[in-house]
Amino acid sequence: MALIGELIVQGVQMALVLLVAPLLTGFVRTLKSRAIGKAGPPVLQPYRELLRLVRKESVIAESASWLFRAAPYLIFAGIWVAAALVPTFATGLLFSWSADLIAIVALLGSARFFLALAGLDVGTSFGGIGSSREMMIASLAEPAMIMIVFTIALIVGSTQLSSISAYTAGHEVGLRVSLALSLVALLMVAIAENGRVPIDNPATHLELTMVHEAMVLEYSGRHLAMIELAASLKLVLYVSLIACIFVPWGMAPAGAGIGGYAIGFAAYLGKLFAGGVLLALFEMAIAKMRVFRYAEFLGAALMLGLLGTLLAFVSKSL
């Protein structure tokens, strides 16, 4: 019976991240529209768009290979698994042993690899531009992410997310400059990885500046629905990751019971709400930067991560 209960809780977490992903995307869109005086789309509009795409027929170019057809499912599977591994409302779940920061970075890198290949597969100019820009962003964002992982591992002594959340939730963590630097670097990496302002603007489709949209222009129907849902899942993943590492309060421990899980569920929804509000406010307060300045933005994230690692290493050796 205990195993069945753990399976149920793990299944609830997998379903939760999948169900709230379009909701978070729609909430950010609506909030930004209302803030500038526009009615904007309803919060549930992403669900309607996904349902509409699933019902439509997929149109595939004659030059597309098997990779073009398989990539949406591989991308969705990789990001969904990564998002489901990050503790949301509870820690110590059945598969928490595999919820490792390095494994999550590897899953995200694999999904990005297949997305870039899919953009190049048909041979269009826009797909090539989008894939090249995606790889440029990845070449700068992934080293910064590795530095963040090193910093947290030096402080906590583990890369397992349940252990990290338990450590940061304790009173002994105190105020650490290295953790603050890692938080800022992780926020910058999350903005770049999700193609948000100032790196990319998901609300527009400008040929000279778009990154994610350029790689998926040839997709339609259920294939496009899988990619759009994967993009929403990626945003939820980073919000959950930041909440798990730096704001772990309210998460239910293993075997907490229905009451503890309910409190953790409510706390997680509150964190998603706060993350959506902060993201919308940030995007309204800053303008999109030129492509040539991406290196400066992500280079700053890399330097913050490296500085956090050095400070953690020095403080650990004292």
C-alpha cells in the first residue's frame, strides 16, 4: 500500500506540471496585456490553442526526414521528464533519487539538440537562423548553468534536489553571497533558455530577431502542439527549479499525508503565481536587446556563476 501511495503522489506531480504549464503561459500573457490597458487573451487561451492544433492536420514538407516527425515527441518527452523530476509540492518522492541537477541539465540539453536539428532538417533559411542562434545561446547558457550547479554542490554537498531543498529550508543556511549570485545567474539563464524578453519576445514573430519561432515555422497540427506545450513546460520547470532551490518553504516531506500535501500544493501554486507576476513585470520594464548583445547578457550570468563557485570554494576551505 505504501508503494501504491508513493506512485500516486509521483503521478500527481507529473500530471500537475503538465496541466499548469499552459496556465502559467496564459497568466503571464494576460497580466502583461492588462497592465498596458489591453483586454488581451483569456488566461485559458493556451489550452484552446493546443486543442485547436491537435485537431488540425499536420502538414509536412517533402524534404523532411524521419527526424522532423520524431523531434516534437522527443523534445516533449525530455522536458516533461525533467519538469516532473523537480520537486514541486513535496520532496522525497518515489523517483527523487533521479532528481539530480546534472541529469536535468542533460535532459534540457538533449531537448535543445533535437529542436535545433529539427529546425535545420527542412533546409529553410529561417530554420537555420533560429537553430544557429539557439546554439549560440546554449553555448553561453550551459556553462553558466554548470557553474551554478558547482556552487550549489559545494555548499550543500549534493546535486540531488530533495537534499538541496532540505538544506536551504533549514536555519543553518544563513545569508550566503554565493547563493545570491547563483540565484541571479539562474534567473538570467532561465530568461535566456525560455526565450523571454530581453533575449526573445514570444509575443512577436519578427524574422530578424526571433529564435524559438524560427525553428518551428515548418511545424503544424499536433507536432506544433507538442512543441508549444514543451515550451510552456520548460517555463514551469525553471520556476519550479528556482522555487525548489531558493524558496523551498511549504513543501511537504515524504509521507506527510493528505493535509501536508494539500499545504504543499497550495504553496506551489502561490509560487507559480508569484513567478508569473514577477516575470510579467520584468518583461514590461525592459526592452528586447539586439542579437549581438546576447553574449554580454549571458556572459554576465557566467561570471556571476563563476564568482559564486569561487566564493563557495574559498569559504568551504576556510
